[in-house]
Amino acid sequence: MHDKLFVQFYLQNVTGEVRVNGIPVHSVPEELAATDQTIPVNGFIVAGMNAVDLVLDMEGSPSVCTRRREKKANKDAMAMIRVLRFPSDGGPVFAMPIPANIVAYREWLGEKDESEEAPRVVSLAFDVGAGFGGPWAWQSAPKLKLDTQTIEEARVICEHVRAAIVSGNTSELLRLAEIRFREVGEAFGATSDAEDIAQLERWIQQYEKEPDRVLPIDPLAFDFRLVADDRILQPLNKDWSHPVRMNQAVTDQDDNPMGEMELPYSLLLARVGGKLAIVR
């Protein structure tokens, strides 16, 4: 059973994106007064040395957000990032920042940053050991070019995923994302394929019953980008939403309706065996 690794970050008055080994795991493209998140990252960890980057002061749509530009740091801005590691016995892990579990930590203060350009990058490096993480399919994938053919391949995958969700076709979704399901299960030490599949079936059935909740894909909104040294394609829209997304009903603790929230079905694609495939 693998240890569980998490990235925790805090942003105040600054935009930011967390990347693990070059792969975006959470983006905050709008400057907020304050936001914090805890993200499980086993599926992005490789054996040996790993890197976590907190990209700050990004601006614009996904494909251009890291272009260099002149911008001084907001003196009221601050950020923090840390990596936590917990031994796992198969039960739930509560990612509390206990000193013994903090693998790496850094903070950034806008008032102390005298640089003239953005985005700014706060980086961490840590070693998980030789027996942890992969090798994963994306690690050996060839570099991609964001040309018309590749974009069309990615669009077709997005459409197939959406169609599987709308039709409640669990087996097709498992086929499309076979690498992701297999590798993420391995990364987190999954113990029951049957339980995971049953959970997926329960999730997908709600959209089969109400297919209008699955939003249409709009190719005119696409703003795909390459990440992880150009080995991975991330399908995104210009407004940072995901091409495949659904409206999820929200209820209170007494199961009373409280409206809807947009739920993304995020995809990361790499070329495996000559074809684009869902790897995360």
C-alpha cells in the first residue's frame, strides 16, 4: 500500500496554478482575496525526485497564461505551498500539516519580491524514493505539437467521453480512460476494482437519466495547451472551463435541493502507441 501524498497551497490577492512534475493539478486564474486547497497527487508522482511549482501572477487564457510580461508583485499578495506525506494502511487519510508529515514547504510574500516580470514561480523538490510512482505512460510519451490534426484527435476523445457519460456507458468510459483508471488505481493502492466500477456506475447513471445536465462541447471555445515538457495535452476552454463538463445537482445536509454547480470531467492526454490516450 503506497503512502499518500498531498499538495497544499494558499493564495492571497494573486492568481496561481499548481504543477506537479510539469502537470497542472489546480488552477486559480482569477485573483481572489484568499483561497486554499489540498490536492491528492499520487497519480502525478514519479520514482525518485519530484518537482512542484506554484506559478503566480499568471494572466489570460490557458494557452498564453505563462507568457512573460512586465508586472511588479502586488505588495498585499502572498502564497504558500507544501507537500505532505502520510503512511497508508488502506483507511482514510486526513491531510493535516503535522510537522512530521511535511516533506517540503515554501512561502512567498509580494512585499518582499522585487522582480519586475510575471509570472513568478515558487518551486519545491523532494525525493519519494525509488519504489514509488510509475513508471507512468506519460513519462515516455513523445513530445506533441499543437497542430490541427492533434487538436482534432483531442476533440474526438472529448466527444467520445461526453457521449459515454450521456448514455450511461460505464464500460465505454472505462475503455476510453483505461490507462488513467489503471495507473491512478496503482498510484493510490486501490484494493477493489469492483467497488471503483460500482461507484463510477452510480455516478454516471444520474446523467443517463438527465442527459441535459451534460453540457455541449464548443470547439470555438477551445484553448488547448501542452504541458509536462510538451508530452501532455490538456483540453481547456478559453474561460478555463473544461470541454467535458456537467451540471451537478447540489443539496443541503437534509437532501433539500440547493441548485446546481458546474462539475468538470478533466482530461490529460498523451500519445501512447501512436494514438492520443487519456492518461489522467
